[in-house]
Amino acid sequence: MSSEVASPMSPLGANVRKGKAATVFPSHVRRSFKHHPTDYTGELVRLLDDLSLVTHGISAHVAEADEQIRYGKVGNQKITSDFVTREVYHSLANDGYACLILSKGTQAPLTFPEYVPHGGYVVCLSPLSYDSLNDHFLSAAGTVFSVYKRKSSASLPGRSMDLQQNLGDQVAAGYCVYSSATTLYYTLGQGLYSFVLHPLARQYFLQPNHKLMWEPNVTCVYLDRNLLREDTPLAHAVKKFVQDHNLRVGDSGCAVVNVALCIQNGGLLVWKDAHLLCEAAPISFLVEQGMGVAVSDQGQRVLDLKSVEGNYHAPLTICCGPASAVEEICATMQSLQK
């Protein structure tokens, strides 16, 4: 299956009414924040602005890396997870909106120097997800982020207690897919929205101009096919679901791209060994904002789980999709465990 991800609509805004300006990402965040404020300092709004701006540069570097693979040497910057983490860290280091960054690729949480301002939020980051089985083709990749309120005293460097969070307490989450079009999906807890990066204006435009909803009819199951060979209740339940409904099984090779394909086409997603705070939590939050359901391989609602000290990098297999499909799989898992 091709890993190319098309934008939800034309980047130029084909459905924008005449005389009505298109909505850019910063305006949409401020409008949503105005109706449902999380804080009264505006830190969260500016933090999301910074994260969206970082993805502009990452998108260009991913495109450059792909051009280098296809046509020979272009530039000298190798795109890696560490590089993306550094870009995010340097962007947030002096702004004073975040106090701590937990990156999937870094064992220890990243704190900021004592001489810089420390904000009221914690950022969890999966810096760069791509097809690890195809090192010679970087046509699609993705970044996932999640934001929590800090628990320790304000104006001080972040502490380990700031990572001991209930997964349902996220105040914002999103992911960005870098492909033929760069698309940003995000939520502030008031619905799921997507934005397409205009290649010339270098702005994210709202497309389509309404909330995204998870398609109720499953057309495909997106997962790593190796999971179906495992002897686990989830693997048997998913295999039975595929056979009973005569469904296709697909995998782009990149879990973040699989999420985008599920939202676009209607599907069921099984993400094996997702990072608890940096992937499983934000994706589950986004799925539920799109009226879907996300459960663990034990049938528990993901957003009911909690991170505790020492398990910040714990893996968690999740199953996401329409409520009816996930409930059917959970029922099959329960019957197999009896």
C-alpha cells in the first residue's frame, strides 16, 4: 500500500466561501481558546504557535532528505529524531511557555537552564516517525506531540512529578504528517481539526472548515501485519474481525501515517508498542475528539490510564476506531480470556 497521504482538501481552500477569509492555525487556536480558556496567561496559545512553526522547518528538512535520496545530495543536514528534538528544544527554550520536554528518543526528560523563564506546561514529543523498513524512501513521516499542565511550582525547572499525569488530563495534542502535503491535526479538547501547510504562504490553513469525525464504517484495518501472527487475545480478536467483515489489511510502514489514513478513509488502527506518553496518549485523545474509541490491548480505555515514575517510556499497544468496531474486538478479547 502506498504511504502517500493526500491533504484533506486543496491547500488553496477549494470550499472557502466567496468573500470569507480562510482560517489560519494561530487564529483558530485563539478562537478556540477564547471560548474554552485553559489558562489566563495565553501561554498555551503561544506554545502551540511555536510547535506549529517548528513543523514548518521539519517539513522542509524532510522534503530535502527525500530529494537527497531520490536525486542525489541536496544540502548537508541529515534528518533524524535527535535533530527534530533539538529543533523543538531550541524553539521552546527561551519562550517561557514550557518547563519540560519528554522525547521518545531521549531517555531522560529535557529541562531548561535555570536562567531562562519556565512556563506552566509539559510537552511530550514523538519527534520523527517514518517507515523504518524502507530507509531508501522518505515519502511520509510524522511528528506527534502532547501538552499537559505542570504539577510542580511555577517559574522553576520541571521535575519528575510533572510527568506523573493522568492521560485524560491533556490540554492539547496533535500530530503532523510530512508527505506530498504537510498536514497538521490538533485538538484543544473541543473537537479534531486539520490544517494544510500552504507551500508559498508558509501558513497552516484550516481544511476542511469543520470538525473531523471518525468514519463509522470500517473499510480497512491498519497495523503491522506481524501482529496478526502473535498468540495474544488482541491479535486473535483483530484477525477474527478482519475475517468476519472481509476487510483489507494495510500498513504504510509509518504509524503516524496510518492514523491519518484511518481518519481520511475510515478504518481501524492497531498500533503496537506505542510510547505511553508521547504516542499512545495523544493519539487516543485525538481519536476520542473525532468521536472514536481508543483502548489498550487489555481492553482498558487509554485515557483512563496514568503514568507513574519510572514508566514514562513504557510501550503500550492500542486499538483505535469507531465505537462499534472497538467494542466488538473488546468483546472477542473477553471471550478468549475466559
